[in-house]
Amino acid sequence: PAVSRTEGAPASPVAQGGVGPAQIAAMVQRLEQRLQTQPNDPKGWRMLIKSYETMGRFDDAVQAYQRLLAIAPPDPDVLTDYAVTLGMSKGQTLAGEPEALLEQALKLDPKHVQALALSGSAAFEQA
């Protein structure tokens, strides 16, 4: 029987049934295009945001969060995640707008653990 790859050499992600960077980029592009024609899809925006964050595209994720927040009611989880991403896009700081987002999240849920922890980090950051 013929062997399609060298013995002991790892198979490519596609050959193993996985998805490679080119396929991921194509999926993200298709999602971007779909959201251009169907912009009122909160689940689609969340998926796009997570994709951008995974790819390190924090500025794009921030813009997607802004679109999401324009069509969906405020949610403490979304606000907290947005604060983190916004902080990443602004030089890894929670000061300023990210901190304000955390305050909004805590107004909605005063016991939100992640928002409380990040608010503490923001306060520590400012000494």
C-alpha cells in the first residue's frame, strides 16, 4: 500500500481532519460577510468577536463589540469581556474606558466575580 506521507512525519492539520490557518481565515471572512447582510445577529457577533480575539485582532474585536452592544441589551458578561479586549487594544491597561465598562457590568450584577476581580486589578494598576 502507498503511504501518502513520510513515515513519522506529522500530517498537516487538514490531513488530520483539523482546520488550518487558511481555513480559519476563510471562515472568519465568510462570517464577516454574513454579518454585513445580517447585522442583527448577536450570536454571530459573539462568534466573530471570539475569532478576532483568538487571532489577536483586538482592534477588530473592539469594533465588533460596539456593533454587538448596539443591537443587544447590556449584559455583565459581555461588558466584562469587552473591557478585557478593549484593555488589550489599548496597551494592556484597564484604566479609562475599560474600567468604566467594568463599572457598568457591576451595576448590572454587583457580585459578578470576573468584573470584581478586574476592577481590583484596575485599581491596583492605578495604585
